[in-house]
Amino acid sequence: DFIYCAPDGIDRSWNATDACCDRQGKVDDSKYLRSLILKAMKEFNIDRKRVYITGLSNGGFMSYRMAHDHSDLVTAIVPFAGVGFDKWPSNPKNPVSVLHIHGTRDMTIKWGGGGLRSARYPSAEDNFAKWRTFNKCEKKTDTSDLKIDLDRKVEGAETKVVRYESKDGKVVTELWEVVGGGHVTPPRSAARERIIKWVLARSK
């Protein structure tokens, strides 16, 4: 069984980073989402070692913010087309597994990084490298033969995988490069199943 929460930010936006997206609103969405998780833990029989967060675009940014701010609660995140701060103010206190999914032709949150609201956001690869360092994932897994047919709009198995693990293999930092994919990459059913299996394999 699962407990699924789908919260909304004010005006359908999250105050995640200086680049994205409701920074000027000064709403503490990080605190709000933490309180929501704790409330769910109190009211339902939740496995505290298995708390997962995902989001698209601004929701992807917020996923990273939660992983950074509340690494004591969050087990793993799956951000789609969203990154974190260009320069994080500090390191997270605990490792949080990451599966980052990003299209190389994303013109909204660009694969190579860019700027929004006069603030910079990192490239998908730089962001991945930063979190690999945060998570102390130094062991690279051979994924050279692994390609995933994720994007319905792109023909063939377009998605490349880069995967690093911690020494004990418990923490994983993984990047799915959707070659030719745009900002919205609706996953095929087989790719969705792979994502779910990845998530369920993660535990504190």
C-alpha cells in the first residue's frame, strides 16, 4: 500500500530556489512540506525509511530543495526537468538518493543551464555532479549498454543512463539523459515501471 500526497503551492508555484519560482512571495514551502510529511506520518502507518518526492519543472526544483533541507526525512527524489541552486548554501546533512530525468532539448529549464528571474540555475550535468558529491557516490556502475525508451515523442530508446553508488550500494545518484526530449517528457509505461522499481528499491 502507498500513501500518496499531491500538495499545491500558492498560485500553483513553489518557492524552491532563487531561480525558480516564487522567491518574491517569501512563502516557506520547505517548512510547509515538512509539516505535511510529519502530519502524514502521525495520521497514517507510514514507513519512515521510505519517503519519496517527485516533481516536474518547478516541482523538480522543490524536490531538490526538500532533499537538501530535510534529508532526515526524505529517502529519495525523482526530479523531472528541474535542478537545484547554482550554488548551494550548505551540504545536506544526510545522503538522499536521486534519479534525475532531463531532456537535452528542454527550452524551459535547459539541459546546459541558464537563468530565470536574474538568477542562475546549473546544468543537469553540473547539478548531478554536485549531488553525487553530496551523496558520496563514488562507485560508477557500467550502464554503457543500457538505454531506455522513455519519451513518447522521440523514436527509439533515446535515454542514456549514468549511475553512481555509495560504497555500500545503499545510496544511488542517477542521471537519465533524454536525448532529444523537451520540457515535458511523458514516460512510456515500461519507463514508468522502471522508475517505480528504482524508487521502491531505496530505503534509509
